[in-house]
Amino acid sequence: MNFQSFFKRIASAAFAVASVFVISSAAQQAKPMPRATPTMVIKESRPLAVAERNNVYCAGYVQMAPVDTSTSLVGGHNEQDQFLYSENNFVYINAGENKGVKVGDTMAVIRPRGTVKSRLTKKGELGFYVEEVGMVEVVRVKLDVSVARVKTSCTDMMLGDLVQPAQVRTAPVANQRPALDLFGDPSGKAMGRLFMARDKKELLGREEIVYVDLGEDDNVKVGDYLTIFRPLGKGNLFKNDVAYHSDARVADYQSDKFRGGKFSSQAARKSGEHARGSVVTVEGAKEGRPNNLRKVVGEAVILNVKERTATAVITRTAQEIQAGDWVEVQ
């Protein structure tokens, strides 16, 4: 046997083995792989609230009842270097074992800002505005003083801010609501005014905190929904209805030969069956219409109720809301 014949036989055998390997691999690839059964994991979600975090504990309120001014922030651990305090800073409270303070106590820090009077309400004096500054947690107690760490801050704390027992608050649960009715009729329930917003804001949107002159004396409660509206024709940019239309007649831009009519296309109508009377103004056209026509601009939910006022959060808007808009319990 010569070498050429020998190598031909070796090559034929190798090709046959390779062919068997390829066919076997193709058969394995063609065979469907078993599919893993997908597992569905369902996590139980907690109900969503209409307000969270800062809008719950930093909302502020307007109240009539006096506040306890005996306990306040009287010092800061680094007061030689700073006069404003925020999260994780250490401050001193003028209450210790003598007032029953214990390590781990959480206290609210508030800052009364002054009497609230507004021309937007008929209730007169509404109380005084209390700004909620944050929370502190006691970490060390001595005889007549305690050391506290700023746990949360709505704004910078200052020495002199009052310290009060913390109140546990829960915001109302957000319910499935129908579409905002822009042309809704009055409910006939308590009606008041949005007289102020947090941080002195004037043009307001969703999740903004507002204060209304509806309180315990109006039998409102936490969780009540408020319709925010504006009486139709109020809040206009124009001061005079005359600006809405042009003059009844025009005399310019008329050719001598192809002269058109002298009547303005944007003028109001003339009164009388034969149009011989005076021009009907926009103000005159509004006379005699129902007084309950209104423009719904949003919706809010009450978070906190005091004697003559309530704190609310705006949950839905149809356009910008402003201080002075009316509110009505749904």
C-alpha cells in the first residue's frame, strides 16, 4: 500500500466521523428544550395616601388656642460656628429629668409666626400661623436639659423655636375619584375661601399646601374633599368689559368705488327689535343670569382641622389655583 492510498483512507474515515458528529449535533439542536414555568410574584401594596412626608408633618396650621412656650431650643452643640440647625445637628432643650424627658423621645419643633388676618374671609381674626420646622430625637438626658439630634427638618431650625410633644398623623387614603367635573353644581355644604398658601405662594398646583377658613365651627373633618372654584366672571385680567369688543362702526379702509359696509365685525349688537337701541355691553349681557355659575379649577383634601381653619393639600387641578379662590365641601 502506497502512502497516497493510505492518506485517502484516513481522510475518508475522518470525514465520516465529522459527518456523524454534525448530524448528531443538529439533532440535538432540533430537539426542543423544556421550558421553565414562569413564577408570578405578587407583592401586596399598601394603600396610597393623598399626602406624604413633608406635606404631612411640615404643613403648618392656623389655630386660636395658645401654645406652650415653656420648652424651646436653647443651645446648639456647634453654636460658636453656626446659628441654623438641620438634620443630624445636635441641639439643647431646656427640659430634662425634671420634666420627664427620656432618651428616645421624639419631639416636634414649631415656630409661631403671628396673627392671621385676611380681607378674603368674613370670619375676622382666624388665629395665628404656626410653622412646623421639624422633629428632634432625645439622645441624652440631664437634670434640667436634654441633648437632641435633629431627626428631620422642614426648614432650618433656630434657637428659640418651641418644642412640643410629637403628634402621630396619618394622611387620608387616596380613593378612586370620578373625573373632575368642570361644570359641577354647588353641593350646598359649607363654603369658604382659600386665604393663604404655604411659603407665601400665590399661583398653586398639585401637592401644594393651602389654608382655608373652614374649621371645627363649620363641622369639617380630616379627609373631606373640597371643590376649588371661582365664581364665573371673577378673576379676569381685564378691568373693563368695554375692552372685549371693538366699536360698532368703522370709517377707515373703504374705497370710493367698492365700498363695503361700515359695521365692525367684532362689535356688540344693538338693542331693540329693529336694532335701533344702545349697544348691549358684556356687563349688560350678564344681568339676570343665575348667581351660582362658577368655574371649577381644582380639588383638595383636608389634612388638619383647627377651630376656624383647616390645612389642605391640592390633589387635582384644571388650571392654576390662587389665593382668594373659593372652596366648598363635596
